[in-house]
Amino acid sequence: MYSPSSTRAKGFVYSCLALSFLALAAYKAYFLAFTHDESLSYLDYVIGRNSWEVISFAHHASANNHPLNSLLMKGCNTLFGAAEWALRLPNLLAGALFAYAIWRLLQALPRLSLPLFFLGGSWLLGQAYFNDFFSLARGYGLSYGFFLLAFAQLYLLKSSLKGLAAALLLACLSVYANFSQLIPLLALLASYTLYQLLFGPNRKAHLFAQLGLMGLGLLGLGAAIAGPISGLIERKELYFGGEKGLLQDTIGSLAKHQLQGLGLEQYSFLLYYAYPLLLLLGLLFLVLKRKENSPIYRLIFMSSLLLSLMSIGHILAHKLFGVRFLIDRTALIYLPFIQLLSFALFAALVQKWRLQSWLAGGFSLLQLYIFAQSWQPHAFREWTYEQDNKAILAAVSELAQKEQKTYSLGTYWLNLPSFRYYQQRGCYPGIQLMNYRAEFDAQAHFDFYYIYAPYGYEALKQDYRPYQTFAEGQLFRHR
């Protein structure tokens, strides 16, 4: 069961899964248009400020500045230029770190059969919404890649101060990529400390050295982010989230995105009410198997405790300081640990069953089917700069160059920051874009006017004539 051939088979299977995961992320990073928030990051922090202004959040920098991502975007812009794939490269590499961390965690469970190993890989990598954020030039993918690798490092740690220092660095980089990772960082260190207290070497000096190292790491992180965070709190810009509750906002938003590709969003409440049950099952397993301390026990211990402490931390932050609950992309930090805990509990339960291979194979096929239904980019739908918009701009720009004129284009649907990003790169010459923040003005005078279909076209027909039809709307030209 543990032969070299079995190890090679697991390595081959996981390599195929990981390469497919990264190939999809690379495809999105290369082909999909730059989004609203990415464009703001590029305009405000890559070309709009120097590195010190990025680090210090000078000139009223907003929460859109994910400092580590902004600095890495600056470096990629210098080395490779401002193409979409170049500015998204740091997050794509973070996706590789994420896949490597999962490999280390699965590899540390030596009793897994090949079907269970395949289920673990497909379950943890086959999440389309997560995949999106390794294709965006934002701090989310960076933070999740670093954080999961920090978790893997602590999970595999054998009481080494050097290893703990590496994990601390990774976790702090995660926070510097996305400040909403601060509570997860504290929960991670607390869960590791509790594990060491219960199962680590019975040496007080070593434990004090570890606590001292963690304290120094947190002090260093605090010195780096205290100024920016205080400014963001003062301007009420730090957190993007909701106020209904942890289950409804944080777990609920993840459940909605899990079911979105299948058209089953209305049943998301079933998944978020299952979250407390999952934690309860994890804690029950720890109580019943408290004398075991196997690799799978350690994984269940750290993941269930981390999720519990994160949940408590976010509830307390909301109750005490009015901090909103994480939702959507900021809530994604919960997802890999929910997956790890559910997979570890399933593997611990079925490992001795004769039907484990059939069960694991069946669930793997189900997961791959779900992924096949939902692999299209979800995160990019949060912004309105889509592929159609590039075609609209190209059509007007082509005419402007042909007639050697500059045309004004009025629109409510196109995003001005995205247009400015492409304009900065020399795309779409001959266009002056007027972007509305509210409903369109039918009496406004523009050379061209693009209207999103649901708004209707009748109000424009007196002064404009249809010029070109697109999938989601109509481009009009002034009469």
C-alpha cells in the first residue's frame, strides 16, 4: 500500500490535477479583460505612486491598495510591461504555492489510498471561484497562497524554530497582501500553540522560545501595518462585508458561489447551516480519538480549531468594534479549511471500509462534474468590463482612426478605470469616454452612445440611430 509505485502514482495524479488547475488560472489571466478594481490598482498604485507611498498609504490611499500586490505589480510592470498576464503573474505564482501546500498536506497522510488521494486533490483544487483569484492582479490570491502554505508548514513542523520562523513569514506576507487576513493569522498561531501545549515536546524552554518568536513576528507585522490600518479604520474603508451574521454573510456567500454554476443558489442556506455541524463533528472526533495523535488527527485538530477561532474572532470583532463580516472574496479564507476538515473526516471514517475506493471515486466524479459546470470565471462578474466592451471600444476606435477624428462615447455600462488602463497602454485611440455613475441621460449629446439592453432603446431613437448590435446591448451613433 505504501510502495514506491503507489507514491509515484499519487504524484502523477496530483501533478495532472495541479497542472490543470494552474492552466485554467493562466488561461483566465491571459485572455480575460482587466477588471475595474485591477485597473484602479494599476492606475493609483503602479503608475500613480512610488513604492514608499504604496507602503505608507500616503495621499489617502484606499483599501484597494493591497500593498504586497501593488509592489509586485510594480516590479512586473518594470520587467514585463503592463499586459494583463504580466500584472497578474504574482497571483498566478501564488496559485502554484497553493497547489504545493495542498500536495504537502495530502502527502503527509501516508495511509490514503490512491482513490482517496485523488478525491482530496480534486476536492481541494476543483473550486472554480477560488481559481479566479489566482488570475486577478489583486491581493486575494497572494494572501490565500501564502496562508495555506503557512498552515502546511505549521502542520508539518517538528518543533523547529527555523521552520516556525518560515511559517510566520509566510503568514505575515499573507496579511500584507490582504489586511482581512489578520484575524485568521491570530487564529492560526493560537491553534498551533494549543496543539504544541497538548502534544508537543514537554519542554517549557522550547515553548517559551516559540511564543517569543511569534510575539516578535506579530510586533514586526504590527509596526508595518499599524499606520495604514488606523487610517483605513478612520476613513471606514478597511472591511468589505455584511452585517447579517457569520453564517448568513461569510459562510452564506461561500455557499452561494459554490452552487452558482449549478443554478442552485436558492439552496445555499442548507450549506451554511451545515457549517456548525461540520465543526461539531470535528470537535467530536478530537474528543473520541484524543489518544491517537496520528497525521489525520493533527489535520482535523488544526483545521477545526482554526475555523472555530476564526469564527469566534470575526463574531467578536463585529460585536466589539462594529467590523463587518467577511463576504465573497474576503470570505474565501474559510473555504480551504472547510474542505480540509470535511475531507479529513471523510477519510478517517472510510479508510477501513471495503467500499472506500468506490465511494472516493464516486465523489471525485461528482466534484469534477460540478467543476465542469462552473469553471467559467465568477469573480470577473463582479465588475462590468467584459469581452463585449472591448469589441465596442474597438469598433469606435477603428472608425476614429479611419476618419482621423476623436469621438465621444457615452455609456453607463463600461467602466472608466478599465478604459483608462487600456488607454494608458495605447489601446483604443480616438475615443473620449464619458462614464455615467447613474442611469443614462437620453438627451446628452455624444457621437456614440452604448446602452445595456435592459435599459431599453426607445428614449434614444429620436437623436441616435443604431450603429452596431452586441450580445448585451446596442451601440448608437448620433444623427
